[in-house]
Amino acid sequence: MRIFNTDTMSTAGEANWTREGLQHLVTTKLAGRLFIVVSNREPYIHTSAGGEIQCLVPASGLTVALDPVMRSCGGVWIAHGSGNADRDVVDEKGHVSVPPDEPSYTLRRVWLTKEEEEGYYLGFSNQALWPLCHIAYTPPNFDESHWNTYRRVNQLFAGAVLDEVGDKQAIVFIQDYHLALLSRLIKAKNARVITAQFWHIPWPNPEAFRICPWGEEILDGLLGNNILGFHIGYHCENFLETVRRMLEVKIDYERSAVSRGGETTLVRSFPISVDFDRIAIDARRQEVVKEIEQIRRRWRLSDEIIGIGIDRIDYTKGIPHRFRALDKLFTKYPEYQKRLVFFQLGEPSRVHIKKYKELNAEIDDLVEEINWKYESDNWRPIIYVREHLPPTALLGFQRLADFCIVSSLHDGMNLVAKEFVSSRVDNDGVLILSRFTGAARELTEALLVNPYAIDDFAETIKRAIEMPRGERQERMRKLRQIVRQNNIYRWAGGILSELADLKL
Ligand code: GDG
């Protein structure tokens, strides 16, 4: 077991952060404090089908990234209980121990009414803040009743946090755009609580942000944190510029710190990642080998070139754009007809929102149109598997693929890109990656594309298919080195080291 010197870790490039290293940091530097994570989405969902209760891991970058951190640190994770059997497995405080196979932390579920979920989650979070922060040409919808519910639900989460904290010393690590007001609300009742917040989506430029009618309140809420994290420096710069223009603040650019009314918030970039070692171990498992055989049998594959896309079905992910690029490829280079199969995998999300309904219809139409245009008796260019797939199935596809496309129009980081790289224990496969993801800053050995430039995109797919084995392997080796080093423990370690440095 390797334990790293945490003082050198925040700047180190050489050493790898491990789960044990993170545990060491927590036990030495943050000892004696209760560690609480708060997010909207829960890491485990209990559902009941036919009288049997099942425990699912949701398709969400945030929970996938944080679960390994909580397994190392222990503590309490507070989140919305959204499964239809969630209430059946908790105690009177909404507590349940997770993960089910290896209980290592407590999940506390917060209950929301349907109306609260509609206003706070489907409404303000996902119809106002999500499109506001992603420049993907979908206008935000600012509805005052959604905003009021959003505030009320933030209060509700604050109540749950304060109840867990009691009179203990606590560190609260808040996740994402659903809970922008939380730190301010917690501190209004208990100023001793230390809070850090990570914003998992981009922060837009001030011109884009200023259209939000409640922008100042949101900025004030976020400045309640001791530390505010974004994926990349560019999002930090946008945030600092936004507060400079909208609030009376003092900004120390040297320290990247905002001061206001005697309080200081450090604004830092912490690129999120995945549990590289765990994915690499899982990718080698016999179940994955069996899964690959099953995929081949089920879809009657022989020696076709296989491409994949894995996404939560969202309009920021550029799914229609990648289909149009494939269409262009088949027209321009008909020799690839009958030779290439593209699997689009992933789960529909936020399906009650009109924009998402429209996106699902657009995707269905495009798949149908392209398949109709090119298909033959026993070949279809695009196979769309629109369902929640278990991790082993995803690993099977990742290992089978010759190339993986991530074509986001704008993305905070994008974990699919990093998961694909981690799964390629054979050092093979090509990653085609949108320049507009946070991941593109690190994964420079991927083939970078502008998903809006359909002709170039099609050429990039051709380049991926025709890339000589030596080049593929060299690129993949470099990519793997980067993700191995910049793994999820480094992300969490970076944030927790900053917290420890606050001289609590
Ligand atoms: C936000 C930011 C940032 C997808 N389908 C299935 C499934 N997935 C998993 C993927 C991946 C996750 O969902 C998606 O993560 P992303 O990072 O790509 O995207 P968001 O959900 O939009 O996440 C993003 C992230 O937060 C973390 O900070 O990177 O920029 O938008 O893990 O594998 N998982 C399973 N079945 C599926 O069908 N099991």
C-alpha cells in the first residue's frame, strides 16, 4: 500500500493518488470532523418490481465519481430519495447503509413532494440553470414559481444537514447546481460549519449569466462557501468575472479568492475523474469477456468496425451531431457501408421536460432515417440501445469498440471519455472527443473535434478507423497514463487538501 505525502500531492505530477492515500489524508488532516456530502441525486436507488426490491446505481457522472470517495472517507451522504422502494429500506431518519454489498457510509434520504421535484429539479435546476450554464443554444426558462420551490427545497436540504451536524464539527461538501443556496442557508444557522461546493457543469461568461433574474442571489449563495470548485480554470475565470460585474466584492486574483463582508471564498479548479484502477480491474474480469461474446452473438457481429457512444440522453451531448457525421461518412465513403456498426447506448433522462422529449423524438427520427437510407438485409449502421445498462455491459461495449465518440456541445468534464480510456487495458481503441468538454484539456492524445463541423467530424471518424495500430496504441498508452494519474482520488484529495489548508 502506498501512502503519499499530502503536502506534495496538491502540486505533484509524479505520484498517483490512491484510495488509501485519500483515507490517510482524511484520518490525519480532517480527523474528528463529520464529513457530509450533499447532492440532489442519490448514489443508490431502491426500486421495487414484482414485489422484489432492487438496488440500482444511477447513470450520473456526479454519483459515479463520488461513491469511491465516500467509500474511502465514510460519513453521511444526504440526497433526494427518488426510488419507489427507497422508503422501505430506511430507518426513521431516512438512513440506510451503503453500498449494499460493502456498507461503508450512511445515505440519508430527503423526501420531496411531486410538486417540489417539478419546481426545483425539473423546473429551476434543469430548465433554467442547466441551459443557462451550457452554451448549447437551448434558451433557459425562468419561472418564478420554480425559483420559489428551488429556494424552499434548498431550505429543506439545509434542515437535513443541520440535523446531521448537531453540535459536531463538520465539513459539508455540496454538489452542483441544484443546491446553489445551501451553504449560505447552513451558515446562517451554524457559522462553524465549513463548506466546499463543486459545480459539475460549466460556468458561462458574464453576458450569458446576467440574464438570470435571480443571478445575484445565486452568486451570494455560492459565496457562502469556503471553497468553490470548477472543473477547469476557464470556468473559474468566468465565475470571477461574473461576480466582479454583478456584486460588490474584492477579488484577489493571485489567490483566486473573493472577499465580501468579511468572508472569503477560494475559487479553484479541480478536474474530476474516475476510479481508473477499479475500472481497469473490472474490465479484465471474466464477466466482461462473456459480455463481449454475448454482444457479438446478440447483434450477429463478425468482423465489423465497431463504434460506440455512451450518454445520458441530453441535448448537451451532441448525439444528433454524431449521427449526422456518420451519415456524411457513409455518403462520402460508401466503402464503409456494411462494414461499420455504431452502437448508441444510454439512458433517457429528464423525460418530463419538453426539450428532452423533443430530443428523444429527434434522435429516433435520425436513427430511423439513417438506417433506412443505408441498411441492407443483414446490416444496420446504427443500433440504438436506449436503456439503463449495467456496468458490466458498458465495459463489454467499451472493450469491444474500435472507437468511442464523445461529441458534447459543451460539457463540464465528461466522464465517459475517461471511463473509455480506463477500460482499455489492451492499450487500443481511439477516442474521438469534443473540444468543448473539460476532458479535452487533459486528453490531448484523443482526436479532438468540433461537433458542429459535420464534414470535419466525418473525416475524423475516418481517421480513427484508418489509424495504424502503432499510433492507436501509442495514443491510448498516453491517455491511460493521464487518467491513471489524474484519477478521482486526486480530485477529492485536491479539494480535501485545500480544506485542510484552511487551518480549521
Ligand atoms: C455531470 C456533468 C461531469 C450513462 N449511461 C449509462 C451510464 N452512464 C454513465 C456514464 C457516466 C455517467 O453516466 C455520465 O457522466 P458524464 O460526465 O458524461 O455526464 P453528466 O451526467 O452530464 O455529469 C459532466 C459530471 O457531472 C461529473 O462532474 O463530467 O460534465 O455534466 O459515468 O458511464 N451508466 C450506467 N448505465 C447506463 O446506461 N450504469
